[in-house]
Amino acid sequence: MDRKNYRTHVLVCAGTGCVSNGSLNIKSALEEELKKHGLDGEVQVIVTGCQGFCERGPIAIVQPDDVFYQSLTLKDIPPLVEEHFLKGRPYKKCMYVPGKKEDAIPKMMDIDFFKHQMLVVLRNRGRMDPEKIDEYIAFDGYRGLAKALTSMTPDEIIEEISASGLRGRGGAGFPAAMKWRFAQKADSDVKYLICNADEGDPGAYMDRSVLEADPHAVLEGMTIGAKAIGAVKGFIYVRDEYPLAVDRIKKAIEQAKDYGLLGENILDTGFDFDVEVIRGGGAFVCGEETALMASIEGQPGRPRSRPPFPAERGLWGKPTNINNVETWANVPIIIHRGAEWYATLGTEKSKGTKVFSLVGKINNSGLVEVPMGIPLREIIYGIGGGIPGGKAFKAVQSGGPSGGCIPASLLDLPVDYEKLAEAGAIMGSGGLIVMDEETCMVDVALYFINFLVDESCGKCTPCRVGLVRMKEILERIVAGEGTESDIGSLEALAHTIKNSALCGLGNTAPNPVLTTLKYFKEEYEAHIRDHRCPAGVCKALITHRIDPEKCTGCTVCARNCPVDAISGERKQPHVIDIELCTQCGSCREACKFDAIIVE
Amino acid sequence: MEAVHRIIENYGKRDRSLIAMLQDIQREKGYLPREALKIVADEVNVPLSRLYSLATFYKAFSLVPRGRHIVHVCTGTACHVRGAVKLIDKLEQTLEIKNGETTADGRFTLEEVRCVGCCGLAPVIVIDEEFHGKLTQKDVGKVLEKYE
């Protein structure tokens, strides 16, 4: 380990988002520039996992000054180094500015996005190099494992997890300790343990971020779980679309083995446990536990009926316990700091924190961790900074394709497992996709049904055929060909599929339709009765035209039109050629004067 | 096909690693050639039908040759509400192919994919393994230019 003492550290984010924005080049440029000024012995540049504020990447944080820099470019590096490190005053140009007329905020902890979060699972994000086990250990890493292996019995471990109230973070929120107990009690010489990192919900990426930013936390959690239930081998089933996460977790496994924290005779206690990484094949249904196990066995990932549950008959017929990434990452800190502490966080039935991916039509999009029970409004407006462009909030979609859309009237809903379920949505893996007045809820329902039709494995009829029928009805509605009976048919189909499908995918598939029907029925009716899409999205039902009163002839719309359907002289009102227009809406997005009318 | 033998050896010829073998073969060849699947079936001692069952079940696999560059348009929910559909329209128009097809010159294959987990940068396209975020229709041409 590099034990040299540095005066200052620059933590450069190397999560997938920031890397795609060139953060690794920023890191090299910083190092070069620091060296040029002879500061390389005083200031150390460290790459970290995802810091959460992905939208503003590439991001860097200077510690201990706690100064947050965003949207860095290579050009910014020389002045930044000169200002901050030579002259000792933060470089204003790359600071976070909350709104056009507001002042830049230098300190990270003064920024709303960070200020209101509570980091438990993401405790190590942005403060250490995820590829260095020493740094994880320096932040109390593997202390939970040491405690569990040297001073606790398997029963005591399970008792502790039970007392903490930890529930599965993958979807349904089943108490983790109860699952562990079933697997522990199962009679078998070989038991397996799985980390579900097949994060399939579109719009959710917390598991990817945890694996990228803190892979050892997941390994430590799994090893503690293995001790509790008596598992000999663990598998991490991770999406092949997450190359960086795969790479980081593989490195972490090697390092942990080198340190005697994984493999044979862990910490000299005689306990053996090994972990293997399996890359998924890109099938959403593999997030379902029985399908996931089939996939690990080298089969197509089709679910089977339960019981028998995996705790009795899982991988290769052996008792198996499955939890997702975020659940495993909670385990080490619960054991290390104690269940009593953990149980003080959250609500009566939903303990701890939850990581949400706050994305869509929102100002500050990124990953946020908050205590359970926090009102939705606080997440969206307090942390997320509200809706861009002064548009009105319409709904937030929670829980992915199995979840639902929550309307503005429920913004004060405390977010926990029970309250979300009461509203017709689910916690799911924690995707929160914010939608504004320009999002059509019928189009969103169709989007999810399309997704599910595509991802249905085809094994059971309600899901395979029923979803296609729902899709056909929705397609008719968005094309303006819906009939009065369509809403009733959708509801009937939804309930039938919900009650008769084989697995979780089918059972929850109708939720996006049911919740949009519940809260946004008038939007369906506008499509059916008036042949009108109030949000101006469904192409068959809208036409774009330019308001000559408002148009200033700035030519922005014409330049943004992908099919060259807009013409007009500079400083004269422009016109859209209806014949050429594809109703894509690019002009409306580009216009600064609200001159594009959608009818 | 030497690479195929090597890949099979890497996984100790175990049938539980079939998916991983197919992934590696696809990475090497760009798709799953029939001859390669035959070799796998022979060496691992499984019926060819099982390999086809895997290759057609999992989205990641292709049984036909693909372009030099794979354009993945993310269609996750965040990208959807932030205009992924417009990007697809523009890409289809520019490349003159539909989703799932390859350009005549073999330069690009266009594929819609589920969430790539970069929702903060929506809408996103991934070309080969490089991410491009916060795109508008106007940016599409410029992004494609980089790939020969």
C-alpha cells in the first residue's frame, strides 16, 4: 500500500457514466498538471467508484476541502490546478450551480443532491479506490466478517440479521433472515449461495454501481451469509452488459483470496467458501430466482413453479439461498455496527436505507440513498431538484416493469415497501423514473407491455398470450383506434394474468397498465373518445405547427428538424410542411419561445 | 476455429459453462457460426439442439454475422422518456436499416437493448463498448463518423 502522506486527495469518479465522459483522461491530465507544478508529492489523484451524480460527470471531489467539481473537460484542468492547488481558491467554472440565477456551490455537502442522502450501502462510494482491498479494509472493511467468523455462531448471525429487520432489496422485500434460516435448516452436505446481480429493471442501476464502487462489501456480505447457512460455494450472476462491474468483482475475488479472506481456511478459522462470477445472457426473466438458477446450470432461463423453494431444492437440486447485490452489501455493516443501530434507520416494517436511481425528467439525476420512509416529494424535489424546464410533475414510475406509476396527488407518500404496494406500485429494485407533463401515460404502459412481451420466456400461457393481447389493445389506443370496451378488456386481461401466470414476471406484468388506468384513466379516454394525446406524444394523434405570433425566426427548429420539414427566412415566422413532418417533436424540444404547438 | 477449441478448454468442457463459452465465441467471431456450435456440441458432448435453444433464448446471441460495429440503443425507461425512440428513428433513417439489421457495407449493426445502466446520461447509445450519452437526433451523425 502506498503509505506516503499526501496533503490533499483528488477523487476522480470512474463509474461507467463518468468513464464514458472521459474521466480517465481527466485523471491523467490532473496528474500531469500537478507534476508540472511539482505538486505530485502533495496531491494524490485517486479513481473511485460511482459517486452517484452521473448526470454531471466527469466528477471530481477534492478532500479534505470537500470541494465538488463537475462536467470537467481537459481544458479545465490547467486553470483548475493553478487556482485550487497553487492559489488555494476553488475553481469556480466547474462548480455546481443549482439554477440559472443562483450562486455556485463549492462544497459537496452543501449541495442538495448530496446533503439529504444517508449513505449506508453506498458508504464507500467516491472515497476509495474499489480496486484496492487495503482501502476497503482501512474503512472498516472485513471487520464484520472477522466478527462473524471468530465470535458468532451461525444462529447468532441469523439472529442479528433478523433483529436488524433487513428485507431483500431485489423486489418483493422478503425478510432476509427468514430466507437464510430456511436454507440453514435444510439438510444437505452441499449448499449454495447466490448473489443476484442480474439487474434487469430498466432505469435502475444501483447494483451495477455497488459492484463497481464497493465490490468487497458484496463479497464480505456473501461470506458472512455462507457461514450462517453453511454454504460451500457462492455464485455472482451478473449482467454481461456490465463489463466494468464484472472486472472489478473478479479483481476483488482475487485480492480477497490473497489476503485469506476468501477461499480455504478463511481468517484461519477453518471455514472454506469460494465465489465464482457467472455472466448473464441478457434475459430479463433471469432475475427471477428459479430462472436464474437454470441459467447458472447452463440451461435457458425459464422459471419453474415453487414450491419447492430454492432453500429446499435450488442449484443442482441443493439448498440454495439467493439475495441481490444491495442486500448482500448491507450485511457487513449490520454485523459490524450491530442490528440495534441498523434498526434505528427506516420505518417500523422497512428498516435501513434504500438506494434509488432517480432518473428521467428530473434536474439532478443519479443514484441516491435515503432512509426508508422518506416522502417521495423530498426525493424528487429536495434531492432531485424538481423537473427541468419548469414543466409540471406528472408521475413517478417505481419498481420497473413490475411496478407502477404514482401520480402527483401521492407525492407525500412515505417510501417504504408497504406504502408503495398500497399505491399499486412496488419498491422493486429501486428505479424511480420521473415523468413530466410531456410524458404520455398510455405510451408508458405500452412501453412496459412491449418490454414484457419481449422478455416473457413463453412457458406459461397467461403471460405469453395474454400480454400480447394487452399489447394489441394498447397499440390500437395509441393509434386512435381504441373503442369504449378496450379499457374493460385491459382490466379483465390484467387480472387474469396477475392471478394465473407462473412466475413473478407474469404476476406483476399488468401493474404498469393497472396503475396508469387507476390514476390516469382520463388520458386513456382522451385517446379513445377524442382521438387526442394530451401529452403530445402519440404520433398518430398529433400534429405540430408553429405559432406565427411567437416564432422569432431564430431558425433553431429548422436546424434541429431531422427531415428538413421546416422552412422560413431568418427573423421571419417559420412553417412546418405537414407532408414531410414525422411528428418527432425535435422542434418543440429545441424551441426557446414555446412557439411549437402540438394539437 | 482454433479459438473455439481454446475457449472450450478454458471452461474445462463443462456443460454448465455453455453460456459462457457461447459468449466468448460470440465475442471472438461477432456471432455464433454453425461450425463453432458443432464443435462445442462434439467436445462438450451435448446435442446441437441444446446450443440452439440457448442461442435463441438469450438476447445476447446472434446466429448471423453482424457488422464491424454494434450500435446498441438503450431503450431503458429513463432513455425512453428522454427520447430514445427519436434516436432509433434517426439511426434507422441514417443507416437505412431497421432494428436488428446490418448495413450493406457491413459497417454497422443496429440493435435495441434493455437498460445499460447509465440512466443519468439518458438517452444513451453504446457503440462497441463505448458509451455516448445525452444525445439528440442532431448528434447521431457525428457519433457514427468515429467508426470506420
